[in-house]
Amino acid sequence: MIEAELSRSVRRWCKGATGVTGAAKLSGGASQETWRFDITHPDCVIGAILRRSPKGYGAAPTRAAGLAAEAQLMQLAYEAGVPSPRVMHVLLPADGLGTGFIMQRVEGETIARKILRDDEYAAARPHLARQIGGILAGLHRLPKDKLPELRSRSATQEISEFERDYRSLDWPKPVFELALRWLRDNDPGPSAEETLVHGDFRNGNLIIGRDGVRAVLDWELAHLGDPMEDLGWVCVNSWRFGEIDKPVGGFGSREELFAGYEAAGRQVDPARVKFWEVMGTLRWGIMCGGMMQRFREGPDHSMERAMIGRRASETEIDLLRLLAPRGS
């Protein structure tokens, strides 16, 4: 069914296209789906990806930017030279496919285990941390006057929101209490500069090839805020996938990340990065707790939710490492 709908759509906006083949669902949550397919054309085959909310589904969650904003951000990034897929078409009611967009497929790998261990990426790995710093600098330079409407959150607001989420779980964790107190005591206040923040920039949301980073994915949590938030989030231990001595996604050091960022003309505030790394670690721990709560109380007792839920204990260890006095 979806191939017929996609074929009708691409024939309207892709000049010369005759249809689509090979449509396959890559993921499908409660409100959003991702499909891979090929556009058939007399000159070539065009690899494409559909991101959509099917007909009949409601608005995106509160923290999500929304698919229309995602498409606008990705195209803006692509045009500015930030590695991002090219958006080919934003869905219209006439497409009959719901809301969302179609982007050109970028070949490469997103599975962290392969990126961090396979020989194919051995030459790229030593350069990834610095490259990521440069990419984030470019992302944070995107002009605010061209951005879609996005939520704006300060560090103080984020602390309050995550504390509320944590309390709602009714799952007391002394280390989370310690982290919340540390965050309140070390709240750096409003950032001197408010920029676009990707919100989920990490290993797993990057397409990597032999030549390094080819595309940044999953812009759904984009917002306005402290640019140091992205630098802290990419350093959270959960995204190192076992390579804990390489803080930047299991690739390299914070110093390499910072050097890439500053070489691209922007300044790093290491103290603010540390704050956001602690915040990000707690954020992921609370998210894991939410997964466990849904596993226990919801009708869908999926093993995936239980496995993610148990990782809350890993974030407690990570927080203790981050908050321990130097030299202890």
C-alpha cells in the first residue's frame, strides 16, 4: 500500500520519476515511522528515506520540535555545509501519507558497536572527536532568524523539569538526589549566547563512513538554549558503548572535541560542558526509569523496555564518577 502512495507522490514532485521500489519500514513508534525506499528514474535510482506521522496520529510530544521543524532545520543545516541529509519533499495533504518529509538517503553506519570496533572505520575513528567539534560549531552558528519556532529552555528550567519527572516515577534513588542537589548548587545561569541546540547529538545519531561523519540525524529534540549542552550530551558515558576512557562517543577525548570546536571559531566553556554532562547523565537515567515504569504498569511488557529500564543503575555509577572529588 505505501509503495503505491509513495509512487503517486514522487511522480508529482520528482521530475522524470516513474515510481518507487523496495519500501521497508526501519522503525515505527506510537506516532512516527521511518521508511527506506528507492525512487526509480530513467537516469538513476535515488535512495530515499520517509519520516512521517501517519494519518490519524496527533501532535508530537511536548519536547519534540515536530516533523515540519525537523525538515526545515535539516535543510538549513545542509545548505550551510553541516553534514545533514538533503530534504527533497515536505509531505502535503495530497500525498495521502500523513505529515512528515522525504530526504535523500545517506549511506553509512549508525550502529555504535560497528563504528567503534570494525576495521572499516579504523582510519576514521582517531579524527571523529575533533570532526564532531567542528560540526557542532557549524550547527551552533546557524542563523536564529532562519530557524523555525522552537522551545527555549534554560538550565534552571531543565533542572525543575527533570526533578518533576524523577519524582513522578516514585522510585527513590539517592544518587539521583545527589545529582539534583549538585545541579542546583552548580547551575551556571543563563548562557551568554542562545543558539540552536540539536538536543540529541551523540554516537548512534550520526551516520559514519570511512571518511568520517556523513550526516547528523534525529533533529526532533532541537531547541534554543546553551550551546554547551550539545558538547556535554555527546560526552555522556552511555554513548561511549564500553569505550569509557574515550569520553566523546567512545571516539576520543574532550580536548579533541574542544579543539575542533574552537578551530571552527567558537569558544568552549569547560565548566558549563561539565554541568551539561551531569545533566545529560541524569536525564538519561530518568528516561530509563520511565521505560521501567511503562514496562511495569503498561499493557506492553516488552523486553526492550525492561532492558533500557535496568540501565538506570548504570547512570548512577556514571554520576558518582562525575561528582566524586578530584583525586578520590
